[in-house]
Amino acid sequence: MLGADRIRNDKLRVLSTNARSLGNKINELESIMASENINLVAVTETWFNDSNDWDIKIPGFSLYRKDREGKKGGGVALYVKDSIKSNLIQVSETNLESVWVTLQLGNHKVTRVGVIYRPPNQVKELDDLLVEEMAKIALKGEVVSMGDFNPTDINWKTKIASSARSTDIPNSLLGLSLQQVIEEPTRKEAILDLVFTNGNLVSDITEGESLGSSDHQSVWFTISTVTESLHTKTKVLDFRKTDFSKIRSVVYESLSDWNNFNGVQEKWDYLKVALLKATEKCSRLVSKSKKRKRGTQEERYSAEVAKINKNKKMEFSKYKNTQNEDDRAIYNIRQREDKKVIRASKAQAEDKLDQSVKKGDKIFFRYINEKRKLKQGITKLKTKEGRYMEEEKELADCLNEYFCSVFTKENEGEGTQLGRKTNEFFGACVFTEEQVLSKLSKINTNKSQAPDGIHSKLLKELRGVLAQP
């Protein structure tokens, strides 16, 4: 049995929304993600295509997407915070607009999350495939699926619809112990944006304002799960409180026997021991703290953006409760203010990126790399029987078997032939004190320490002592 101190309740904040073209609302979505503590964002009707590979990535989040093929509109996307280990689930090759991922929480807890867009008037064959896909995922364990299912004529309290066709999906999902938890309308008077789950995973359900000009209200909720905590802590040297003058003195005294050693290896071992002992004596190890990187999502949007977002959210709640036209007018004003401030904040952040390039800073290149990263997962693989592989172990075994089959096999007794033996040798290599001092002065102290345990900052700070012959 796990100890109480190793058990924790993980709560993931989720936003599910129908964007009706996310490309022109991506800045608004990013500002919401920066001001709210969001772990997952599910978007339907993204209207993405191949031209959107650059401008849809949100730094700090992994993006999984499936675009509509051959036609405009539709499409789904799932943004997962980078701090959560996630993997794409391979499903059968169909025309369904859906994305599924596994989320690993804590040491071993796995939850499956999916986003689905079901177009209005979808043919029955695709509805059957959708139910089959959801059933296959649900049978593997905990699952949360969300999206726009377009069930316009279903009363979700009574589970009754005006047509027999409309009840096929809910009846099939209820047979899988999947419960639909959204009870309030998300578009006019209809509940179109749904959340299905098995178990008591979903809580704190609220319906918020729409994203931009979309006519769907967004859905907010929490995924709760119990996991085992990980107690691994990385220790690092605390150079902020290190007395480098004392270290220089200790190392200088330790190197008094330097000339008594012969050979490069002996001298290096002696120097390494002296440096490590001096570091241990004059510095201390502290738990590594997670520092926020410059140029992160929060810094790209000013505090004013968060304030405007909060005011806009409050005005929407007020209008939702009163349904007063005056309150709606105030909310519309807040919407326009929000767009204006977001554009200004984005422009200001881009100016800072421009300045960072001139200074030789890494912020710009970090921003570019974040925008370029896109998680696509391993492509779909088939067995010899034509069945698509879905389990991670099965995919790994298949790839391993293939790599073994194409690996070069050498005959016994045949190896790499070396050249003839030579009696030539290098002459003495002489390094001046100025050369060593120049090299040590150019060391990048932002790099992590080498396997020998000697940090680059230590070498640079002690360059005056180490450069002496």
C-alpha cells in the first residue's frame, strides 16, 4: 500500500471550445492560456490546413491535430501542457475528425483524452465508426472525450430524441458506461458541445464566453485523478552564495605538489580531485528550482492582458445571469478592448524579440524553435495481416524487429582493418599561460556541468589559478 505522503490528487484544468476558424483567434486563445492555469485545450472546427503549420503552435504546449481532408472547415486540435507526458494514440484510418492521446500522470497513472468533431448530418456509417472508435478507447481504462457532436434534438436529461437515429450514439455510449456531463446549452438553446467520461473524472463544470466571434460557448472543467507522487529531486551547486576567492586559495594550495606528478593523466586526476574537494568545501548543493525561462508565454502577454481578460470574463458572467442588453453592450466593449490590448502586447513582445537578436540573446531562437515543434507521433503501422497497431509496446517491437532485419551482419573473423604500424610520434605540445587564460575566459557558464562533475562556471572563475604553469 502506498504511503499517504506519496499519494496526491492531480487536477487538470481543461478548456473545450468550438473556434469556427482558430487561425484568426490564436492570439486570443494564447492570451487566455497565459492568464489562466490551463493544462489542456480541445478545439473543434479549427479550419486548419497545410498553410497553418507555423502560426498555430503555442509555446509551452504540445499540439496534436487532425485537419479535414479535401474540403474546407472542420478539423480538431488538442493542446497539452509540456509538463504532462503525452503520446498520440494511433486509431484506424478513417475520415473521422478526432485526436486521441494518453496522459501519464505521476509515476504510472494513464488517462486517455480525445477531441471529436462530428459534422451535422454525418452519415450513419461514420457514426458507427465513431462509436466503435470511442468504445475501443473506453475499454482500455479511464477516458475523457469532448467536442462538438452536433446532437441538435437530444434531451440529455431524459436521453430522449425526436428521431431514432439521434439516439443511436448516446444509447451506444451509455452501454459502455460513458456518461455525458454537460447540462446547459452551448449554442443558443442546444447542447452541442459534449463531454463523455467513465468514472468520476470530470468536475467543476462551467460554461464560459465564446472564443472570438464563434457562436459556441466554451466549456471549462477539471479532470481529477489520484496518482503516486515522484520524489526525485535534482541537486545543483549554489554559485550565488559561493566564495570564489576562498576556492581560489584552496585550489592554489592544493596544487603545490603539481610538479611531483608525471604524465598527463596523473596531472589531470590530481587537478580534478583538487577542484572537486575545493568545491565541496566552499560551496553547497541545493534542490534545483524550476525557473521560468525568459520569453515564455506569460511574459509575451502583459499584466494588462490578464486584467482585461478577467474583466471581460466577469462582464460575460453578469450578462449570462441577467440577459440584459445593457450588460451585453458592456461585454462587447470589453471584447473590443481585449483584442486591442492583445495586439499591442503581442507587438511589444515581438519588438523585444527583435532586440534580443541584436544582443545575441537566445530568446528569439527559443521562440522560433517553440513555434516549429509539432507532435505528430509515430505514423500508423500495419501488421502483416493488415491490422493497424495501437499499443506502444507493439509499435516498439515492430520497429525493433525491422531495425534488426536491416542491421549489417559481418562474417566472423572479419573486422575493421587498421593501417600499418608506425614509429612516428608527436613532438612536445607547448601551451602558453596567455593561451590557456584566453580559452578559459571564453567558457560559456550557462552550459551544464560535464560528467567529471566540474562546472564550467568554476573553471572560468578559477582561470587565473588554473592558467599558471
